[in-house]
Amino acid sequence: VLDEAVVYNANHLFGFFSIFNPDVLRSVELYKGDFPARLGGRTSSAVDIQMKNGNEKKLSGSGGVGLISSRLTLEIPVVKDKSSLMISSRRTYADIFTEEINERNKNNENFQQIPQYYFYDLNAKYHYRLNDRHQFFISSYYGRDDLNYQDQNDLKFLMNWGNRLISANSQHQLSDKLYWTNSIGYTGY
């Protein structure tokens, strides 16, 4: 569950990578049993993930370049001390290397083509704080995996899959011990 919206497939590359970009996470809770009522209906376990709010005071960003993937996150204050927008993206680039290797060896009869694979994901969250006791946010996630294989005999294998979701949430703290949360969301796999 990502910001109250259900995620049906929480991994990339057949389970080797999580779809959750660590730059956008505020909290992660794993329930192996005895779920809270709001996560009811699960059969074995659940992971409750909350995205962090963007920086409400100043423009900030972070990113990273790795051997397998790169990522970039921007936090933009919309109304200072009231609202923010966080946008984050991540992409692998193994397909660029495998495409070059396949191209260089296309005339070699003994060379077995390497499948081209990449994934990307985009996160966004708009947060608005009405006052200390009332806040509203809209979260979204979009991620895709793309696997493409074509050999010398023109055998083609294409596979694309991914998640998309959007959720709107309002949180109201009625007293020190009582709060009220409303959520609505759309999710697809």
C-alpha cells in the first residue's frame, strides 16, 4: 500500500528491484500478521509505505548515478510553509549497453542476442497544510518494465508491464487522541 493506494506488483526485473524509490519514502511498515483494520483483507502480509512531503521552505533536489540506474528528485515549495510538490524519477539503462553489444555482434552467427530490458518509475506528491490539524495530499506513481528480444531469425518477444496509481487523502486531527482520514484512489497493473 503506497499512500493508501494498493500496489499489485511491487517489483521490477522479476523481483530483483523494488518499485519504491528510496528518495521519496518517509516510512515503511511491514505487517506479517495482525493487520490494522485499514489494511484488512490481506491473506499473509502487507507493507504500508508513506511518501514524504516535499520541502515547503525552499527548492531542493537530490539524485544519483549508478552502474544500473539513475534517479532525480525535486522538492518545490508551492506556497511557502503551506504546500509543496515533490517529483521523482528513476530509470535503468542496461538496454543502452545491450543494444550496443547486440549491434556490434549482429553479423556474428555464433553470437546469441542479449534481451534488452529497462524499467522506469515516476513519483509525485502534492501536499497542502491547511493548519496544524488539517492537511491534504495527492500522491501518484507510474512505473513500467520493458523487455524486448529479437534474434537473427526474427523471433520477437516483447513484454511490457507496470503499475499506475493515484490517491487523494485528507487528514484531520480532531483532538490529541482522535483523528479522521479520508482516502480515495485508483490503481492499475
